[in-house]
Amino acid sequence: MLSLLRLRSDTAMPLYRQIESQLRELILSGSLPPGVILPAERQLADSLGVSRVTVQRAYAELSDNDFLVPRGRSGFLVRRPPEPVRPGMDRLKGFTEEMRELGKIPSSRILDRAVTQDRSIASIFGLPSTAPFLRLTRVRSGDGVPMSREVAWYNIRAVPALETGDLSGSVYAFLGGHPNGRLVRCEQTVEATMPTADECEIFAFERPLPCLLIKRHSYNQDSVMIEYVEGLFRGDVYRYRLNLSA
């Protein structure tokens, strides 16, 4: 492994960043496959002729991004990084359709389902504070890997069948089969945030990692708001792709 690292003095890139980027490329290319043990910090530092702090910073970057797992004095274990998911944002589609387009098997686990009243949610929908909503909390997975935890509220005045319908699969497909339910447009925002302890457990994070919080307002053909959803997507695998043109 040491023979594959080439540190340069004719570049402004810090030494720790050179080590980190080269090791990252070796892991992604398969030259350092999962299960390989990298040398301990002091051993690698002595071999490369750099300070231990330099190697420590490089290893820390890789560990924070789930490329390495500390193994104490034994060194660092190379782990298999999650496969990135790059969905497009070219049209309105649900998670189930998105996963199928990417060649993954979608699945959902319902954590909570309840009909409720919520003044702040009613304000988002532009409805009276006493309006009833279906609140649905789910973990969404692709090929068995948890991708997101989402909390969604649905306008059951507009689509009464939501209250008792089977929502174990695609909610968008369910809505499309009912009067006033088909969604035709949405307004969506994406922002960075950190997961809670419960969300870290869902995603099997050893430490909190940055995530994407996606908020979506979805409307039917009559511009009636049917859905408001806040979905937390794991930032280590979920990356949005945008196609822009002049």
C-alpha cells in the first residue's frame, strides 16, 4: 500500500489532504478492498516521513466519511462505502418510482400512522386549525438499505380514502387511483441538517453524518394541496442530480 502513495512538494495541497485523497481513490478503485487493514498512524507517518498529526488528519477525514473504521493499535479497517444514489429532479415522482428507476427494490416500514389535528400543519395547507390530517411516519429503503426517514401529512378532506387505505406501498400510486388524489406539481426545498440520535440508529450511523432535509408541498390538478412531507435523506449515499440548460 505504501508504494502506491506519492507525496508531492510542488503543490499547495496539504500533505494530509494528499494522503486522504490518494487513499480515497485507492479504496474507490478497489486497489484497497474492504477488509484490508491500513497501518496505524505512527507507523504510516514514519514510513512516509511526515508527522503523526498529518496522518491522523487524513485518517480522520476518511473515517468521518465511512471509508475507514478504527481498530485501535492494529490500524484502520477499510470498509465498503455505501453505493451513491443519484436521483434526478427533472419531474415529480415518489420514492418508490425513484428507486425503481435506479434499479433498486423499494420498501417502506411504517413507524407511526395517525389521524391528527395540528395548527402549524393546517397553516401550511391553508386550512382551518381543526382540519384533520393523516400523519404518516416511514423509513424508506432501497435494496434493504435505509435511505430516508420521512414524516408526511395528507389532506384527508380532499382524499378521504387515505384515512383507512393500504399505504404500505407507494402512496403516490394510491393517490393516483382516487378522485382529486393525483399529484401534478410540487414545491420542494433541500437543506443540510444533522440527524437526531433516533435517526442515526435508523441509518446505522456510528456518529452523526450530514443529511439532506427535503420539504415538499404537493398539489393536485385543481391546485389543492394534498401532501406536505419532511424527508431526511442520508447524505452519505443520497445525491441529487440536476440537468440545467441555458
